[in-house]
Amino acid sequence: MSTIAAIATPNAAGGIGIVRLSGEDAVEIAAKCFYPFSGRDVGAMKGYTAAYGAVRDGETELDDGVLLVYLAPRSYTGENVAEICCHGGLYVLQQTLRLVLKLGAVPAGPGEFTQRAFLNGKMDLSQAEGVMNVISAQGDSALRAARSALRGDVSKKVEAIASTLVAAAAALAAWTDYPDDDVPAVENAALGDAIKGAADRLRGLIRDYDNGKAVTRGVKTAICGKPNVGKSTLMNLLSGCKRSIVTPISGTTRDVVEETVRLGDLTLRLMDTAGIRDTDDPVERLGVALAREKLEEAELVLCVFDGSCPFDEADEAMLEAVKGRRCLAVVNKADLPLVFDLEKIRAAVPDAVVLSANDPDALAVLQAAAEKLLGVGGLDFNQELLATERQRACCETALEALEDALSALDTGLTVDAVSVDIDCAVDALLTLTGKKASDEIVSEVFRSFCVGK
Ligand SMILES: Nc1nc2c(ncn2[C@@H]2O[C@H](COP(=O)(O)OP(=O)(O)O)[C@@H](O)[C@H]2O)c(=O)[nH]1
Ligand SMILES: [Mg+2]
């Protein structure tokens, strides 16, 4: 396999920058451009050792720095690895990279170092995805969840589920293949229990992922409501700045104003939208259409009502629009006398808070309500949490196959049908960990990585 090279540090100036090499010739190539001041031979360096010296292109000295050497298989990638740590200037790093490429290395693709680690059995696919999540983590819970994935907690749990299924499938196969031998008959009830148990654990993983997403990746949150109820004021309260224009004039907000905010440990990707109403103004009408669109795609809706005005038809229409959505009703303007019929709201949207978007104390109220609604309160981020949508989709596929298996059992279909479904579930789980992932899936996973990781 070729020796790859990339700048492993960000594409910006910094104190230190690293050019990383991995592959059979990594150390050899480093020896041709890095000259330790002590005069020692780079080619003879042991794994886990460092040397201080100069980076030289022939007679031209580019920089001085430290060379780190790791020898296969005891390295991140499982191959020989050399890391040239020099000053973190973009030009210096580019010249150093150009130099190692001239000496025989090839440019690494996105995530290729980690891909090689995966191919060399250093980590499985879900751990590799954990690596990316550690890099992109924006808060404590997200980091803890990513670290747990990186440790392999997700893989262990998924493999445990897969092995109970493999055992069930094996018993089933033995029984159908040798019906006349002394193989104990597979009891439908016991088999059903095994499948149900596995399905429940998968449901738990999917549910925790969906809930945990509010913390690890952020929730797409639409602020909706009729005009003038205080949507933009709420947006500004949550963003901590005057992000949206607020006026007493209906129809002020027309474009969608977006901002990512933190609410306690939650990350909300907020969209403040135009007030929903029928209007003759062509620009506002576009805004209203956009608001409806955002309402559709939101994972969480903050539906704002004006508590100082009586409940009316437009409010009724808003309740209709958010039906079946994960929605928090925000009854605003609590500093004014409340004339609003709260019961009407509570009957349609169980989660409702009464507050004033002008009052900073309302943030705590919103946080508590949102945490409850998103189900993150009781989540343990140190535990196995699926790391990516891909992993979630694998669990979903496995779960569907198990549901098929259960209904095949119920309707008394042949054991073959049940076996096929169980195999299909196991395949999906092994695709998750990468044990049985196709080359395309593996490339797809690493395509989203950064170059140099
Ligand atoms: N008294 C009071 N007025 C508010 C409150 N929130 C918003 N407003 C006022 O209501 C009007 C409309 O607010 P805005 O945020 O632009 O509403 P939007 O059209 O829903 O975006 C403005 O005059 C705000 O100052 C509140 O909690 N109490
Ligand atoms: Mg507005």
C-alpha cells in the first residue's frame, strides 16, 4: 500500500503544525527530509521516539522541528507513521507536505489515516465514527458520548445483540436441517422471546440516539406562531443578542432568521419565521410559505401564543398546524394580564409554558421544558449511544427485519422465513460495526472525515 501524507493540523496558522505520513515508507521518506541535530539516523529510530532537527529540501532548510516515529503495528494506523511537527505556518506546512510528496508519498484522502486504522483492525467502523464525533463535539455531553463510541461501547452492545440473534438462527438452522436427529425442537415462544429482547434493545438504542441528538448534534427548531406574538423576541432571548428585528408591526419578519444556540446542554438550531396568516402582501406571503415549510422540517416546534389576547381562530389554526409534532407551546407576554384560554392549548399540546420573552428568567423555564420534551434529562452520555445517522439506519433495518421475523412466527410462516429475517437483522448489525460492511459503505463513512485524520 502506498505511503500517504497530509497536513494533520487545521488549514490555518497555529503554534505547531503537523505533517503526517503513514505507510511502509513513512520513516524512509522522513529520513530523506528530516535531519536530527544529534546526527542520529532517522531510519534506525525505534517506535515511540522523537528527534529534534531540521526539515531540509536538499540544501535548503525549511524549518526546524520534532520528528515522531511510530513503527507498525504499534501506531494509530497500524502502519509505520512519521509525524513532522514544525512551526504552524501554512506556508511552512505546505512546503513540507510538498517535499514529502516529492520524495514518494501520495496525498491522503479524507479520513484515510483512520480508514487504514480500520482496515488494519485497529478499530471498527463505529469507533471510527466516534473519532469524528470527538473532533466535532461542541459540549461536555457530546464529547462524553463520542468518547464512549470511540472506546467501542456501541460496538460491544450491538455485537451482543447480534450474537444472541446468531445463536437463535443457529438453533433454528440445526433444527430445520436435521429434523430427524436429536436436535432439540426450537420452541416458538423461546425464539420469539429472543427476537423480542433484541428488538427492544434496538428500540432503546434508536430512542436514546434520537433524544441524545438534541445534545450531540443539535435540534432543528422552528419558532412559529401568528404575527406579533413575540417569536422574534423569543429568538433574541435565546440567542442572547438582537438577532431578529422586533417591532409592534405585524409582518416584520419575512425571511427565515437562523441561529444556533445553546440552552443548557441542548443545542438548538433555531429558525425564526414569519407570522403565519393570510396576507395580500406578496413578499410576506412568500415568508409565510417559508414558515410553513420550516414548520414541516423542524424536529422541534416552539409554537408561540400571545397570552395577553383572547384565544382566536388563528390560534386554533396554529394548533392544527402543529398537530402530531414535537411541540412546546410558549404562551408569551406573561407580564401583561393573562386573558388567554390555556386549557385550549393544553388539550392540544401537552407541553406548555407561560413566560415573557422579555424576561431573561424565562430561559430556565424554556430549558427545563425543552429538556423534558426532548427526553434528554435521564440520558447517560457515558453509555453506549449510536454515533451517526448511518448507525441509526442500520439499527432501524435490523429492527424492521426482527419485526418481520416476529410476525412470521405469529402467522405460522415457515421457519425459513424467520431465518431469513434474522440473518437480515444480523447483517445490518454487522454493517454497523463494519464487520460486514461493503467497500462502498466504508468509503462513504470516511468521505465525511477531514483530510489528515
Ligand atoms: N409586554 C410584552 N411585549 C412583548 C413580549 N414579547 C414581545 N413583545 C412585543 O410584541 C411585539 C411583537 O414582537 P415580535 O417579537 O416582533 O413578534 P413576532 O411578530 O411574533 O416576531 C413587539 O412590540 C414586542 O416588543 C412580552 O413578553 N411582553
Ligand atoms: Mg418576527
